[in-house]
Amino acid sequence: MKTLVQILCGYVFLLGAIPSHAAEDAVQLQLGKTLFTKTAVPACSLCHTLKDASAEGAVGPVLDEIKPDKSRIIKALQNGIGQMPSYKASLSDTQMQAIADYVVKAVSN
């Protein structure tokens, strides 16, 4: 049977891990938003409408309406679709993941 000290140490360990994970998520989402609005070339916000990003693009689909899932976003970024170019040569897998995470979070709110 665990002692009270062991149980409390376990809770302290778990509680200490939560802010770190939350901070990592926040950094990932901010990276995704920055890439979506400014850094990707061309920026996603030029073509897509996404309320959270204050983006009002008129070329691509309205992301708030179609609510794409993460795999659909990654596939579009890697391969391009319609008029959208592939970002495979200009964005790393990590950057594509960040954009996908950000868009999924933004359209779920």
C-alpha cells in the first residue's frame, strides 16, 4: 500500500507536468497562427477565411465552415489542392503540424 507521502509526491509530479504541457501547446498554437497569418509563403490568411486569425481570404474555402480535420489540413499543405500550392518545399513537417493544430483548435471554438 502506498504511503501518503508517495501519493502526494505523485500528485505534485503530475501537477508540475500540466503547466509545462499546456505551455508547449500554447507555443505550438502560436507558431501555427503566426505561420497561418504571416510566415508561410504565401500566407494561408491571404486565401482562407478563419475568424480566429481575423483572416478574410476570398479564394480558398472558409475554414470555419468546412472545419477540416488535422489529416485533411496536413494533406493539403503537403500536396496542394485546387489553386492552393504545396508547401512541402517551404515548410517543415513541424511547421505543417503547427498550422494544422492551430486551425483545428480555431475551428472547434
